[in-house]
Amino acid sequence: MRPPLLETFKLVTVTMGWVLLLSIPFGIFSALYRSSIWDHLFSGFIYFGQATPNFWLGIMLILLFAVKLKLFPSFGGGSVRHMVLPSIALGIALVARVVRFVRSEMIGVLQQDYIRTAKSKGLTRRRVILVHSFRNVLIPLVTDMGLQYGWLFANAVVIEMVFAWPGIGWITVQAISSRDYPLLQASVLLLISIFILLTALVDIAYQYIDPLIRFDNYAA
């Protein structure tokens, strides 16, 4: 049996990976084509994703893709196919959040004077968007994603119960049911330590995103 923490880490990391790969381009695209039909479609998805409870979405995914279509297993872990449904149920709300976040930040950045200056210099649209615009969105995005990564660990408790995923969340609920207080305390302490570590890593990442940010500047 694999360690429960490793199983949760695997589920959360894979979820965060595909969430960022999808939501960042969607958010930029929605900001560039503001008020278009695509922007309205993304806005509708945002409302749906943030309003839908992840446990209900997980049950619907099981009924459709596991029970009716028989494409994926409905519970357990051990393979990539086992991870598909719980990862989708865990990540849909985060996709909606990141799309909305990137869209709003990009709209604000694209209206700045230095963006108009970059365009007037004849820079390509791709360079203006990726280098001059999106780079200024990275710092608030990294801050939010560091916190959301910890949020995924907390929300994985519910998803792991729905899909019987053998992770730290499933172990925590089992400890509550059996009144195993030492195991429960250890699980909660571990989740808190992960969240604190993620916060520290976000602060360190600032130095590599923005060269103007240095810890020695604050020390002085």
C-alpha cells in the first residue's frame, strides 16, 4: 500500500497541473476578446464552476462516466484511469477561479500606458502579451495559486471520500469515524505544515519572477 500522503500529493499535483495548462490560456483569451461570444461562454463556465459543489459533481461524474458509459473506474486508486474523475471533480472550481483571476488581471494590465508604449514601438502582439502583460500578472497569480494549492489539499478530503481515494483525506475521515485521535491530530498537523511550507515557497518564488524583489531589501 502506498503512503496516503503520496497519493494525495499525486492527485493534487496532477490536478493543479492541468488546471493551470487550461485556465491560463483561457483567461488570457477571454481578456483579449472581451465582450465577445467566447468571453460570455467563459463567464458562464466561471459561474457554473464556482457554484457547483465538488462532491455533487463527483457523484454526477461517477454516474455518467463510470456507471453508464463505463469509461473510468468509480473508486480506488493505483492507475491513471482511477485519477481522471476525482481530478476533474477537484479541479473544475479552481479552473473557473483561475480563468476569472487571469482575465480580470489581464484586462487591467492591458489598459496600462506601458502596454500602449510597447505596441507603439512595433513589438509583436505575442511579445506584448506574454512578456510585457502576462509577466505582470504572474506575481498575484503565484500568490493565489500557492494558497489554492493548499486549498486543494483541504478539498481533497471530500473528493477522496466520494471516490474512495486512498489519500490523507480518506485516512483523516476514517480516523474521525473510529475516534483515533492521535492519527487525526497527526493528519491535521501534516496538512497545516504543508500549507505553511507552500506559503514560504511562494515568498521565495517572488525573487525569480520579479528581479526587483529581494529579501535583503526588506532586511535593510
